[in-house]
Amino acid sequence: IRAGRVTGVQTCALPISRDFYETPKSLVWVATDLIRAEFDTAIPILEPCSGNGSISNELKKLGFQVIENDLFKGGKDYVDTEFNQKYVITNPPFSLWDEFATKAKSECDKVMFIGRLNYFGTASRLKNGMWENLKSIHCFNRYVDYRTPSREDGFFNVGAMATAWFVWDMSFNGSPTIHFLDVQAFAKLGNYK
């Protein structure tokens, strides 16, 4: 264990990290127009936290080639591995969000991550350049409880954390725009028990 995390190759037979949560498929569905506008289907997308495929399978349905990796499914540690991909789309572990974002920004042309909106309240992220090249933020209009087990209908439990898709484009140098994604139709399961 290094810096509070497991490194190296692991298999799904090992205990799952407390940060192993499946992304509701609906969070990809509501971002379909955004994804199609920002990413070229001719360029493969890396999903470094693919888990059981909640994001990667939906990207494939949109016509993208997806390279899947997940540390807890026998893959490689994203932070310690060079993947050489131009695009990354993922819901990274929130406890390692900065490490994932910093790495992705250093080697990719475009990055799209789910993250907490309260990340903007940390002075160190402004100082270290985290928000440089941030093109847009796409806020979900309901709190998503990421502990919700994956469902084919995309429904999720309502939580207590405001989150969004964050999009970085390394060729973008302006001020980011903020948008809202309507997920109300999928917030059907009440509070997580």
C-alpha cells in the first residue's frame, strides 16, 4: 500500500475498494450530446476505471472504441501506468480524483470526469493548475448516490453530494462554462438504505 492506496495488479477476487462504485448508466445517457460534440468516434477512449462497464458499454453503444481498464478487475493502476491515449472518460475514485485528473491532463487531449462540485472550494486546486484548460462543467440537477447498485433502467438513489461531468480540453484557454443535466427522471429510488 502506498499513499493510502493499493498499487499493482489485482483481481476481482480481492476485496473491493471503498471507492469502487458503479456509475448509473443514465449519467452517460444525459450526456450523450456532450460526448458526441467533444469526442471523435475515430479516436479510442480510455476508461481507466471501467469496473463492470457502466460507462464503457454506453460509450460503445454510441459508436466509440473503448479501451477498458480497472485495477480491481485485473487491470493496471492508472496513476502508475502510461496508456498513451488522447481521450479519457471515467468516474475516478473520488479519494484519488486529483491524481487521476493531473495524470489525465498531462497525457491526453480531452478528459471527461465525474467529480464533486465542492472540489472548487479547495485553494490548492487553483494554485496547482487543476482548473487550467477546464472547458465546461455539466452539473446533475439531483444528488446521485453512487452506492446505488447498477440497474439497466439507469435509476439511482438520491444522495447528499452534488456532482457533475468536468470536461478539460488541453487546447482550450478560456473560462469554463456551466451547464445543467436533467437527471430527474432517473432519481426514482429515494434515499439509499
